[in-house]
Amino acid sequence: MRFTILATFAALLTYCWFLLKVGQARKKFGIDAPKTTGNADFERVFRVQQNTVEQMVLFLPSLWIFGFYVSDILAGLLGLGWTAARALYAAEYYADAKTRGPGAALTFLIGIVLLVGGTIGALLGGV
């Protein structure tokens, strides 16, 4: 499960980076906690972090199920792809919320591949 673990670390580090970006944006745009609105640039940074949490609910369990029942190496590669897609999503969203489509779609697609693949692997009695 080494590759699944490494992909998990990569995803969590990416999430931590997004958390730091929110803190920086709060200072830069003068948005004190617990406020989450008040500046469009801040709101985009905040939404990247929040959307990443939302996507991790699908991604992390699916990654581990896939890694266990299908392939640790393939899970690791898909996990790194998911992390890269989150970085793409962030760059797109920071620039303009309307351009976030490719990164968002790729993130979701990888999550679904992991979910469906892991479910099939579990049903077929992999391992």
C-alpha cells in the first residue's frame, strides 16, 4: 500500500497548502474569521479550499478501496493525478471562477474511476 499512502500524503499536503493560501488571503484582503465573504479574490481562494474538502470525501475512501482491491500502484498514480488536477483547478479558479471546468472535471472523473473500480474490485473479491 506504499503508493496509496504516498498519494494520500500528496493530497493532504496539497490541502494544507490550500489552507495556508486561505490564511494568506485573509490577511491580504482583510477578511477576519469567521467571515467567508467580502472580497471576490478571497472568496475564490476560500472556495478552492472548501471544494477540496468536499472532493476529499469521495476521493480518500475510494483511493484506499481501489488500492486494496485493485492495484496499489494504479491507485498511487490516480491519486497523483487527482492531486495534479486539484492544483490545476486551483490555478484556474484563482484566475477566474468561470475557467475552473477542466480541473474540476478531471478531479471528479478520477474520483469516480476510483470509486467504481474499487467497488468492482471489492465485489469480485480482489486481493
